[in-house]
Amino acid sequence: MSLWENTQLFLRNRMDFFGKKLLLLFSFLFLYTAFLTFYSWSSSTDSFNQLLVYALLVPLTLYGIIIYLLLKYPHFSGKEKIDTASEGRNRSKYEKTGLSPTFSSELKSKLEYLMQTQKLYLNHELRLDDIADLLDISRHHASQVINENFNASFYDFINSYRIEAAKNKLVSGFEDSSESISDIAYQCGFNNRVSFYKAFKKVTGSTPTEYMFKVA
């Protein structure tokens, strides 16, 4: 579960908790005030008790209205606000961007073709703007194409190609060559050994050396 979902669940539970506590509080105040009102009315032998009855009718009515609203409209306790936020969060962040599913699919195919034929991932300075220019779309739409069709961020998408290239090199006579793992990383588009190791383990679950032993 993501951090947002955990936070959202926590807030919903807290709001539900306070909503119930609020309902219990006003129910108690209503019953207590109702008791005082009845008691004062039943023992009203002077003008003071009669005045007290009328005075108690004001908060009694107010408490009754609040209880009614809490029961009829849960959003008074904050629940509906959280649910509405959840609903908006679950909607695609790219809704109404003007990029239709069909066009998005076409751009996906074009991007895959460019990655395979031009090997864009080998460019150490490759940026999302470069992808957008090649697809002739905006940066926002380029991000949408990658996120929706590959379920990955721009860097994770690019690194997946780089890792595949590195895997091929690691199992193609690497041990017999004079190249180092850092050389492989640089050849496959990474700028340094650290980022290569991090991305490699994220994709494969093992280090480059461990991977070589696994497939050997």
C-alpha cells in the first residue's frame, strides 16, 4: 500500500473515530439537558423554574439539530471530505489531457520502435524532453504515454532497457574480457557504477556479479 493510501486510511479512521465521539457527546448532552428540562418542568412551582425550562429548551433544540445532522450527513464529521479526496485521487491524473487511448497506443508503439532501433537509452543525457521531441508531443503527454502504457516512471522505463543491454553483455564473454562492470554500466547508458548497481538490483533482484553466477 502506498504512503498516500496509508495516510488516507489513517485520516479516514481518525475522522470516523472523532465523528462517532462527537455523536456520543451531543447525544449525552441532549439526554442530560432533556432530563433537566423535564425535571424543572415537573417541579415548576415558581417563575424561576418556568424560566429555566424555557432556557433549557434552547440548547436541547440545538443538540437535537446537531445529532440529526450528524446522522443524516456523515460529511459533517469529515468522512465525506476524505471519500471525495479519495475519489479524485483514484481518477487518472491524465484525465482530460486530450490524449486518446488510441493515440496513446500509437505513441507507445512508436516509442518502442525508437528505443529498439535507435537505442535511445544509450544516451547518458537522455531526458523526458528528448522523448517528447521525438514523438512530437508535449513533455506532459510523453510522461503519460510512459506511465500509462509501461506502468513506470521515465527513468525506470529507460533503465529497464539499459539493464537488458547490460545483462546481455554480462553473459556474453564478459569474464574473459578486460572490461570492468563500470565499463558495462557506462556502455549501457549509466553515468556511474552506483546508479547502475541500484537500478540493476531493482530490476533483477541481484547484483551484476550475482546475476552472472545465476545464469552461468
